[in-house]
Amino acid sequence: MDRLQQKDMSIEEYRQNMKLLLIRAGIRKKLRITIFRFHSGLNYEIWDKVKLLPYNDFNDLAQLCVRVEQQPIRKNIIRRDY
């Protein structure tokens, strides 16, 4: 469980896998530890962009990561329009 990495998964796939593994392992530790595990398994490009951004809980962090993950997609769409 400590070694789950995002690798080529989307943020949503990674989040779902983490939640599933936590349930299967029966881990009900503090939210802070779950957030740390999620954050530490992110791909570096996403980790680097979200490390200093504020979030309140696990779901906020996951949504923040989704927005960061989608940024290059939005930039490409905008560039195509011009």
C-alpha cells in the first residue's frame, strides 16, 4: 500500500485504486496519512504543481490534481482555436 504510484493512470483511476486498496486492507488511519500517501504517489509533474496549493481534505486534493492534469489539454484546445 505504501508503494502505490500513479504512473500512467489518470488521477481519477489513481484515486479509485487508492480507495479500493485502503478498503481491502482495512486501513482506517487518519486522513492526513491517506493524503500523504496519495500525494507521494503522484507523478512528479502533478506533484510539483500541487505541492504548495491549498486544499482542505482528500477530495479537495484529488479535484485539484484533476484540474492540474487537465491543464495541458485546455491549453492545446485554446491554441487550436487561434
